[in-house]
Amino acid sequence: MAKKVALLQGNEACAYGALYAGCSFFGGYPITPSTEVAEVMSKELPKTGGKFIQMEDEIAAMASILGASLTGAKALTASSGPGISLKQELIGYACIAEIPCVIVNVMRGGPSTGMPTGPSQSDVMQAKWGTHGDHPAIALAPASCQEIFSETVRAFNLAEIYRMPVQVLLDEINGHMRERIEFPEPGDLEVVDRQQATVSPADYKPFDDSQGDIPPLASFGSEYRYHVTGLNKAADGFPTSKPELVDAEQRRQLRKIEANRAAIEKNEEYLIDDAEVIVVAYGTISRSARYAVDVLRKEGIKAGLFRPITLWPFPEQRMAELAGQAKAIVVPEMNLGQLILEVERVTRRVCPIEGIGRVDGEPITPAQIVAKVKEVL
Amino acid sequence: MSSPKVEIIENYCKGCSICVEFCPTNVFKMEGFVAKVVRPEACTKCMLCELRCPDFAVKVH
Amino acid sequence: MAFDYEQYLRPGKLPHIWCPGCGHGIVMKGLLRAIDTCGLEKNNTAIVSGIGCASRLPGYVDFNTLHTAHGRAAAFATGIKMAKPEMDVLVVGGDGDGVAIGGNHFIHACRRNIDMTYVLLNNYIYGMTGGQFSPCTPTWAKASTTPYGNPDPIFDVPKLAIGAGATFVARTTAFHATQIDKLIAAGLRHKGMAVIEVLDDCPTAYGRRNKFRSVVDMMKRLKEIAVPVKAAAHMTPEQLEGKVLTGILHQEERPEYCEQYQQVIARAQGA
């Protein structure tokens, strides 16, 4: 049977991906250019018996999804820069209390109100560092509408598997861009549900790491009763300031990512095997980069594209390997140099690395990338 | 009828003296930093000491 | 007969962190008696708090407990209640947490009339951070950040709640221990947003700066200022000067939010 197809905006594809993943709760607040995610969820969720709530502010939207997630719901919120800045408070809460949830950031120009209808990729570092304290981060940057759908599904899976918030980074271009999308049938994409507690309620500890770094999270309203706090806590969930317990907890949270990089990281490589110039690009700008690589190849220049789909954790090992074969690396991004810092760090600058930064609300064009590649060679 | 048993859990008592001050029949007295039951026979079992003890330290049986 | 608090307390957590004479323990006991009176099931009950002294309450009691971030309790609680409306949801917290940093969440929970019971322990001060003035610190009172007296006017929490749309609003004090559980129980039985303000004492951060010689002084003050609403009806404005009304201050029937959303679901599903 032919798959159902539709012409969808990226933001709409994101919402349908969330529904495919089993999302049953959306808490949001209106903000350009992310609002279509909320609009689709407000229409579709109640059809499935799910709940949509428009909260009084961005922080409350984030709080509501964490409350809902604790009852066992797969929960989503969507926002953009100014809203994400507000949500940072509770992104930290989701990290320390280890509550699965998905946060979509349709990036726009900043800082502050910036350029609400202009595209940007300037929240890449915010997605990694944007809340106080050391904390793990997963952020995915899909490029096409089809991929926005499937990466949103994957974001829910990763949130549930690693018991933490996962961010999906879109931008004003791919969020609003319309493309043909094939709806996967149930079963086509993997959907991971939350690991359930198996011990007796009396023995349940919400942060018991004796069986591994990711303890099962029981649902509020089940037979498991426990305490959740934003304070550093012991295995039983109650606050502690014992140095050895605090240290172990903090390190375990980062280890959830570090020990599972292979399972979390996802990249696309295009014409990379013999590439002498590697363009590292993500999200919308990877589409310009791909086109530029084709143009360069036609001119006999061995260019290739390395496209991290998982931005955080950054694919350190593969990036370092590729740098070893390259004469130069070019990193185009709609900011004034964010992911390039990571490229420079992990490659130890074994070859020249040049960025193309653009923050005028216009996308980086293939011609810009072609010109920069010729310049560095 | 036997007189009620008034109990102070000394580990819980923080010595705020609410029970001492508001007991209508002066059952309690401060001794150092904790309340003591000094006139158990005067207790009318009004329960106000237990209700107003913030520290779960007073029990009237 | 002594009430068996232990059945609702997590073992090994007492003595609690609150200072000698702090009324929060009195309110916690009243809350547990109210829960018992209403027959709430432990597994089916969530108690949510923000940050501050009062917000430590959930850690002591054996329910689904959630100690969130400063001010955010009502918003977390809204998510729990919306996602699982069959659960009984309570919020506890202080004045600064509830109506300063959490003021927006507080008024919107009232507006939605979502079925939860919010017990706001108003001790007139930020206690945990050492006594800074809150929106409930009386004008010209002393706090660590008002060394010349507090120039700010106060929020009257019940008026705020009523104005924002809460459908059950009550007030009592930590001194009136027998009224605490009765009002919280009435709030729990009420369908919709119930706000119970309990005026409380903070001997450590408020009392010693404001000429209260002891905990007992503060308790006596709570006793003196409280006037039951029925009694107030027969009093002159002069007699009511400096007093606060206690008891059920407001109660009305209005559609509850989760039930309203069930209608959204029915409409979406074409019923």
C-alpha cells in the first residue's frame, strides 16, 4: 500500500513526528517561529485523548511538561530563542531530576527579541550549555521535513532511554519550509517506551544506579511513591550534600551521554571518502553545503560534506578522523562561530579551519560556500 | 477514668515552649531547652498541645 | 485520641529542618489530618512545592512528592493534574514562592480553576535566604533588605486568589490549629482551585527583627489579629483595623479546567 504523503511545513512535520512517537502531552506558549508546532498539537492531541495546554509563560510550559512526564506521559514543548532562555531554568531541573521530555527550538535571530521571523543557528551553544551547572545535553539538528519527522521521533526515544531532556533544533527556514513528506506506518520507525520499574514499591529508588547509569523512572499515580527534588540527591531521591554522593551523581549524569555516544551520535557523510575539503554543516545550511559540494565536484575540487545530525554530543571521534585526511575544513553556520569552536577543539586544528558566519537573517548560500572553499584551498 | 498520658519525644522537641505557654492547665514546664510534663494529672485532654506542637514532639494518649 | 501522623510520614525524616517555633510543622500536621479526613489515597496523591522553607514539606510525607524550582510549583502541578486528572494534587509553599516569583503561575492556576488545593504558608518573609522582604511583608516592617523599614504595600493573598478566579478561598493561622485541617479538608472536597492561606510565624527571620520577643509572642499576635468572617460582619471598620479575616472567604461553583478539557477531547473526537 502506498504510504500517506503530504506537503508539510517542518514545524508541522515535527508535531506529527511527536504524535507518531506517542507524545500525549504538550505544554506550550506562543512564540514565532515555532507556533505551528503548538497549533498542530492543539488540534491533533485531543483526537487521541492526549492533552494540550497553553500555559501562562514559557517557564510554566516547561514545568507543565515535566509534571506530565512524571505521570508517565511523553511530553513536548516548542519554543524559540527568548522562550528557550526562559526554559533554561527547568531544563536544568529536567537534567538533575532526570525527567524525559522533548524541547523543540525553532531558532531565530538573537540575542533577546532579535529577529523573530529571521532564521538563525545561534542557539547551538545554548543547547549544550544553556542552564547553570554541569549537565548532560542531547540536541538534534535535522535538515529536511522528512528528517524533522523522524528525528523528532528519535528525540523522544533518546529522552526516554537516557531519562533526560532532548532538544530538537530547527530554524526559521526549515521550520516554515514546506516539503513532501511520507508518513511512516506504525512500526517503520523505532518507538521506545519508558523503562518501567520492576522492583517492589518498597525497594524502589528513583536514582538507584546499582543496575546501571539509567535507573527506571516510575510514574506518579502508580504504586510507586517517591520524592523528586532539584537539589543534589541520593539514590532514594532525597537531598544530600555528602561530597561522595553528589560527585557520583553528577558524574553519572554526564556518563549517561559519554558512555553511549555511539548510540546517540548520528551523522551524514556525502562524498567524503576522497574529500580534501570538508564542509561541516548542519540543519538548513547543510542543504546549501550539499549543493556547494556538488558544484565544487563538477569543477574538479574534491569537496565533501560532513553533517552532524546529533549536534550534542558532538561526533568528536569521526570529526577528528576526517580532519586527518583533509587539507581544510569549512564550517558555514548562521551565527558568528559556534559549532566551529567544537570542530577546532576536537580536530586540534590539524588543518586550516575557516568559518562562514551569517547573522543578517538570510541563509548562507551555496555560492558563499563555494567561494570560501576556493579561498582556503 | 485514668488520667491521660502526655508524652514528650525529647529528640524531636526544639524547645519553642508553645505547649508550655498555651496549655490551659499548665501541664508543661521548660527545663533547659526541652519541654517537660510536670503536671500530667491536670491534663484535660483538650489536645491543643499536640495540635500546636510544630515538631511532632507532643503526644497525648 | 492522638492522631497517628506516622502513617503519613516517611520514616527516619524527623526532626524536620524548621526552626524552633516555626509554625510550618503545625500546618503540616493539619494538612495530614485533612488528607486523612478526606480519605485521600497515598498512591493517588501528589504534593508539589517550589523553593523555600515551606517547600520542604513534601520531603517528609509519604505521597508522590515533587520539590520543584522556585515559584514553579503550580505550573508543575498543572501538568500532573492535566495529564492524570484522577490524581489528587496539592501544592504547598510560602509567600515569596507563591505570589512573588510564582505569582504568574498562581493567578493562572486560579483563573483556570484547575482542581487542586494550594496551601500557602504566609510567614511574611523569605526565611530560607535569611529574612528578605516578600510581597507579604507588612509595610514598614523590617527585613534584611529593608533596613529602614519596608516601603512596599502587600499582596492580600485571598483577595489576589479571588480576583484571579479561585473558587474556594480560605484563611487561618498557625495558631488556629483545629481550623487548619478543617479548611484544607474543605478545599480538598471542593472541585476547582482551592487556596488556603495559613498565616504563620517566622521567629528566626521575621520575629527577631520586628520586636517579637519570642515564638509565643508571635503566636499570640496571630491569635489577636484573626477575626472569623462571621464575627467581622458585626464589627466596625475601626474594630477591624489591623485584623485579618479567617474562615472560608469565598466559595463558588465554576467549570473545572480538566473537565472543560474533556469537552475539548469530545469535540475533537466528533462527539
